[in-house]
Amino acid sequence: MFLRASKKNKSEVSLYDPIGTDKEGNEITLMDVLGTGPEAISEMVENFFEERRLLEKVKKLNKRERKVLELRYGLFGSLKRTQREIARYLGISRSYVSRIEKRAIKKLLKELSEG
């Protein structure tokens, strides 16, 4: 209930912000309510934002590179496929799929290391 009321006032919520008190009067934080260790929560949040950052970079690739990565790694809700399956689907050779994949990953690594 406290979260809903305070949501109007601020856009960010810390896992360590007090959200109420227990029966003994001790403060309860969001971390306490989630019931998972702080490391696991922090890691999940970090992974979420890293994934979003990566997907934004993938959207900037050219159409063919983006399609190969989407199909290869199951991005944007697609199924993971082998290079051979992608080659058949796109009507190109498996080795060309491999080259496109490597080039796209190299671009992503460069983009991620710069920003």
C-alpha cells in the first residue's frame, strides 16, 4: 500500500527504502518483503538493465544482422535456431550466416564498450 501511495511522488524506489513496520515496530524494506538475498535481487535488476541496453543496441544493427541474431539467440520472442536453420530460412549459406553473426557481435561489443 505504501508503494502505491509513494509512487505518485517519486519515480524510483530503492530496495532498502522503508515501506512499513512489522508487529514489533521494526521497519520493513522492500528487500525484506521480496524474501531473497540482496545479492540475488541486485543481480536480477542489473541483468534486466543490461539486457535492455543490449536489445537497444541490437535494434541499431542493419536488418540482416539483426535478423540473424534474433533467430540465433531467440531475441524479441523468437525461437533459438542453428546456423543451418537460419541459412535455410534466409536462403544463404551457413558460412555466410556465421560471418554475419560474427560481424554483428563485433559491432555490439564495440558499441557496448564505448557507451
